Amino acid sequence: MPLLKDQKHETAYLKSGIQGFGGSGKTRTAVNIAIGLHQYIKSQKPIAFIDTETGSDFTANLFHEEKINLKILKSRAFVDLLEVTKEAENTCDIIIYDSITHFWDELVRAYENKREKKKLRVWDWKPIKTEWRQFTDLYLTSKIHSIMCGRSGWVYGDKEDEEGVLETHRVGTKMKVETDMNFEPSLLIEMELHRLPDATPIGSKYVNRGWVLKDRFDKIQGKCFNFPTFKDFLPHIKLLNLGGEHVAFDQTANSQELFDGPASRVEWEKRRTIAAENIVNELLKRWPGQTAIEKKSKLQCLETIFKTGSWTEIESKSVEELEGGLMLIREIPLTIGEQNA
């Protein structure tokens, strides 16, 4: 059965991310998008708001003014994040996560407490990331429009100064969450509290400015908006397969057979190792000593069967060649001493 098929648009839901430092306007922008999207798709369902920093209390009036029912969960527990996402998929069209950073922090702390760790080592991150991947898959594959807010953190890198000395500097920002999660949104917005250039020291004016860091449709990539509204991001949203089939990736396919199947690469490498070890053992059974004659006999045996006396070259041969050579060696009679034993 061929794997390649004719292309069809299968991204039916908005998967957006909004990052920024405190006071930059993340929550308000998320609410604007959610309300605008609710009206645009003519949804009759509630909007789910997963609230970790009481933002829903200060924006609830905006939903009520538009006569939109708001469903709230105030929690920072990662287990709640998973369950409420599944629940919202069945009862809502839109979900807001504010802030996803707290769920990542809680998962890390939960691991530290459970394992009684005061400091995490490199090997500790694999089980944490494995658990987090459950949410990554849900975020991408769930049939619900997802608006994910996260706090910004600095990215540091080394730069050479005028004397060629490396110094650590801030080189950018990213959402404070599991590293790979930053790659998942198809629409990524960075909010900032921007001071207007003509503002005076007295009565300074600031605006919440949103920069489009990523638009996978490339319609508003790199643009910025002051006090962003739903309409600002509509060029991206209009290109979604709204109301259609949503398939982020094939969740049924897997590569488990590569690890436990008889034809797996791992299994073949295991067979090669076993065959090589048995060849050494069978040679020792027939020529157990270290005399010049016995060493010469083992070398002649290898050269006759494998056409080389180099053990490195022999180990690099295919599993079929190694197992075939092993069978030939086993046909060689044992030494008299071994037979008597």
C-alpha cells in the first residue's frame, strides 16, 4: 500500500502560541482571539479557560458582554491539564491556556519531589519530557482551537568582544516551557510592552504590541500590531480548513518493530554480536592454546572461511556471512584434548 497520497488540507483548528513578559498583553490578546474566533465560526459552545494566574477574573466581563459562556479551571497541576484538554475537546470549540509555563514548572517540581531530587541531572530530563509529550500530542491532534499563553524567558549565547574574548549575552527570547513545545504552534505571537517613540517622560504612553514570530501560511509573518485584535490574525485563520477534517499526523503508525521484530536493525546487530562471540568460542574449543602452531591454525581457518585474517574486517561482515562461517567452523573436528574432555 503506497504511503504517498494526494495532498489535502487537514489542519482544521487554530494552534496558536502567545509569549511575552509580564504586562505585555498576553491574556488580553488571547481573549480577543478567542472571542473573535467564537463569533467567526458561529460557535454555540462555551469557551474553556485554563487559568493559572487569575486572568479569567479580569477578563470574564469581556465574554459576558458578548454573551459567551465561559468554563474555568484554576489549576497548575499537569495531570489536570491533560484531563481538562480531553474534556474541553468534547464540550467546547475553543480553549485558552494561561499560562502553560506553570504546568511545565509543576511537572518538573512533581518529579523532583517524587524522586527526592535537590538537583536535576541530564538523565532526569528524559522521563519529564516523556510525560510532557502527552500534552504536546494532545495540543496538536485535539479537535479544538487552542490558544496557549506562556511567559517569555531569555535565550543566552556567546559572542566575541573586540579582543576576541567570548562573553555571554542575551540573544533572544523563547516561551518558558519544555523546549520542543516552542516549535509546535502554527501561529506564534510575541507580546511586548512598547513605549511610543514620541512619549515624554511625564505621562509616558505604552502600547501592547504583538509581533508575529511564526505564521506557517506566511501571510502575516514578521508583522506587528498595537493592541492586537482578532482581525489582525484573520489572514492566518481564514486559511485553516475550518469545519473540515483535522489530522496533525498519523497516530496509528509506529516503529516498534524496529526494536523487537525479527527483521529489526537492533535484532540484526544482536545476531551479529552473538555470531562473532560464538566464532571466537568455537575457535578456542579447537585450538585452546597459544602456541605458534595453534595461532597459525586459527588464522588459516579465518582466512579460508572469511577470506581475511583481520578480526575487525570479519566483525564488519553481514550477519548472514558470520552465521554461515560459524556453521563451517563447527564442522571442524575438535582437538583430541577437547574430545577426551
